[in-house]
Amino acid sequence: MCRPHYIKGKLIERDRFGPVHYRLRVAVPVDIDHINPGQFALVGLNVGIDILLSRPFSIFEWQHNDGMTTLGFLIKVVGKATAHLADLPLGSTLRILAPLGNGFIDPPAGKGVIIVAGGMGIAALFPLVSRLKHLCNPTRVLYGAKSCTDLVCRSELIDLVGNNLRFATEDGGEGKRGLVTDLLREEIEKGEDILLYACGPESMLVEVASIAVQYQRECWVSLERRMVCGVGACLSCVAETKMGYRRTCTDGPVFNAQDLLWRGDA
Amino acid sequence: MPDLRVRLGRLELKNPVMPAAGTFGYGEEYAPLIDLKRLGAIVTKGISLKPTEGNPPPRVWETTGGIINSIGLHNIGVERFATEKLPFLRQLDVPIIVNFFGATIDEYEEAARRISQLEGVAAIEANLSCPNVKSGGLQFGISAKMVSRITKKILKSANCAVIIKLSSQVANIVEIAKAAAGEGADAITLINAVSAMAIDIERQRPVLGGVTGGLSGPAIKPIALKAVWDVIQEVDIPIIGVGGIMCWKDAVEFLMAGATAIQVGTASFIHPPTMIEVIEGIEAFLQKRGYQKVAQIMGCVHR
């Protein structure tokens, strides 16, 4: 795994991806030559004492050449740090610590995969979908959100998986009315031998993990926790597992769902 | 180049800058990010005789000017520390200060004996001040009599330098510091995180899994500075100042208040190279002012 770099980055691009959703592109003057889908960065905002800590964001996309790397982050404005990022002038400096965490492991060759994304969970899963296409693993994407405006990157996903993409929205504005886990039950009942990858709200992950147990499918989930150092030192971001507390930043964020204990500790 | 060497009782450091316990893991976590060899010392996460699980998550909350943590002294225990973490630290050739705690006086005594016997441990720092666990030291750090008793036992069983880490949240910090000094501790560390909490108004519950936690970061710097200021006037052993140091200027304030060395905690989370910048900043400041030794500015505000 690539060692993390701590470096000043420059915000070079911001595109609107939804009503309060943006893709930020940050250029860093180092060659980060290997990033796994599901790895993340800590992004530091330089705004003084109200936003002291750096914030973890999945690395949504990346590109490197000649001593430069461009990292893409998909963000939704949910609080003061994301609001700040949505308004930050292009050219601003951000402190980047990346790449961090384990990321998703590749499935066995040829194995069918179901991706379960809830809301902004797509940010961690999108590069995995891209990777699976490259690996030629048959992949279906199930993507749920509160309403259709929270479903982002739809055309990009269609480019990657075509028809193998189903939506669920709680208000029924797009795809099936209900939860993405309803779609998962439908799909999994087809009985194929598939592997699951999921990222989304904790309640969704709990349900996905329980479906995986019920149907005896291997399932990998990416967790989100309040995080401080990102390098395994402070033990703030621990998740409860059958082996005890494990660090989301360095032992995760991707865990085998069967190792996790779900106690509503998000 | 100014001379940055400082002495903490039996311990000599090439410069006065080190991490605060619990903010730097076991050192190795930061190896990819900063040159550990440049640090004055490395202070480990608090170690106990047996592994400690720590508090339930959520363990951290950001607040204005600081963070509240309730990690709860989560650590791998003395045995695993000795076999898995110490060999890496030893080869750095930087003094290793092992922070430790116990649930009873006997445990402090035994932990002090075991840890101080480990090859490469330069000093032990007894945590008598963790605000986050019921039996994490603070109950031993609130009375001068108790501090005196526990310091004596630790000093007797340890064969290396002994540092006592105290809380500022006591009736009379000067009396407590005097108690540690009176028994012959090599140095005192002031202060630990300050007891604090936050409430989630939607859930109508405390935010932290441990209910209450310890506030660290720039919000507590003035409190820590005042504790150092008070204690140095009455106590003649070296003080390690810690609390909200974010940059070299903050560190110089602590030195001027009378601290012999300083620890950096929260700032390393936000900006990993902070300690290196603090060392360079102190050096540049001394040079600019024409001082030859860092000792020349120590406690200068009292003179």
C-alpha cells in the first residue's frame, strides 16, 4: 500500500453534481501512483478555530502524471466544513493527507458483484464500479437515496454498467419507491453467487449485513466515523468488531461485514 | 546555532519538544509523515499492565477551539508494547518516555517497575490526571497526600527518570505539584485535557459514548499556561508544559512562563509537522534575539 503524503493541494475545479452536491478537484504536487477504490483523504481547511480538524472524504477519482496528482472528491453540503468547501474560491490551498485506509479488495476473477450505495456512499463506491468494469466482473449497482436529487453521477454510472443499474428513492421520485435494501432482497433472491460491497448510512449497512448473513454472501462495507488523525494514532474512529475495537482509518474503512458488531455507534 | 538542550532531572533532551501522550500513538504511526529523529523525545500513548479496551464510540467531538475526546486509555498493554512497538522506537535513538496508568496504587507501582525495566525506556510519565475514565488516574491526582504516596511508590520501583502528569482541575495545583516534587520526581507535566462534554440536541443525549471527555486544543492553552506560571514559582523541579500549543510562538510562551520542555498534542492531528516547525521556530527566535541557549528564555517573565 502507498504511504500517505501530507501536502498542500490547490482547489482547481468545482462542478455542481446536485442541489447541494459538488465534485471538487484538488491538485497536489506529488505523484501518488497507487490508490485503491475505497481509500480516502483527510482534507484540511485552514479556517482557524471553528473548523479545527481535517475532514475525511472518499477519493472519488484520481489521475497522476509527472509529479502531479489530481484528486476528486464528491461532497454534499451537510455542515460548516462542507459549506465552506462549496464556497471556497478556486486556487485556494487545502491540506491533503492521502491516500489513507485500506480500500476495497478485488473480487475473485469473474465473480458477480452487487454494489449497494446509499446517498453519498456512492463517493466511495464509484471508483470501485470503475475498477470492476476494468476487471470484467459482472456488476450490478443498486443505488438508493431520499429523493431523486440525491442520486448523483447517474450518467457516469450508466456509462459504466449500462442497464445493470437500479434506483430506489424514499419518495418514489426515481426507480423503486422504498429503500435500496428492498432492491437488494429482490436481486439476491435470484440466487446467483455474488459478492456484496456497500457504503451508505449506518442503518442501510446494518440491513445489508443482515441480508448478507441470511443469504450467506460475502459482504464488504465501508464505514464512516468521526475521525481525527487518519493514521491510526488517536483511536478516535474505532468501530466495534468481533475482535474488539478496530480503527476505521487504518484497519478500515472497509470491513468484512461479518466481523462487525452493530451497536448504533456511528 | 542556539543550544536547545534541556534537562528534566535524570533525562537530557536535545531539544524541548515532544508529543503529548495519547496524541502520537506509539510513534510509528507518524513515521511516514515526520522525521521522528528530530524530536526531543517521544511520549507514547498511555500503557497499562493489561490491554485496555477504551470507551465506546463516538470518542471525539469538535468544539470551538478544541476537541473533546473520550478515548478512555485504549491501549495494547505492557507485553505487546514491549514486543510490538518498542523495537521500532528504540532504533530511532530518541529518548522514549512511556506514559502509563493503573487502576490502583499497586498497579502503578507494578507498571512503573515493568516499563522502566524495558530496554530503551528513558523515562516514564505517570498519568495521574486522565479525565476520561473512572479509574484512570485523576482520583490519584486530586490530593497532595495521594500524589505524594503514589509518587514515592513509583520512584521506588522505577529505575529510570519519573515524570508525574497532573491535572489543573484540582483545588490547589501548587500543593499537588509540591507533593510530587517533594518525593523526588524528575519532572512534572502540566496539564492534562480539561473535563468537558457536548450534547446532541436532536437525540437529547450526550454526544460522546463515554458521556464526558477531555477538552484539548487552543481553547485550553491559557489554562495550561497559568498552571505552569503558578507552579514554577513554588516548585523547583522542571515542568513540561502542555495544552493547546499550535505553533512555535505558543511553545515560547510556555518556556517564558517557566516550562523546561513542551508537548504538542492536538496540533499534530491537524498539521502533522507541527513539532518540527516548533523546534525550528524556537531556534530561529533564539537566534534572532541573540540567545545562545534555550535556557536563557525559560521563566524569563518571572525575572
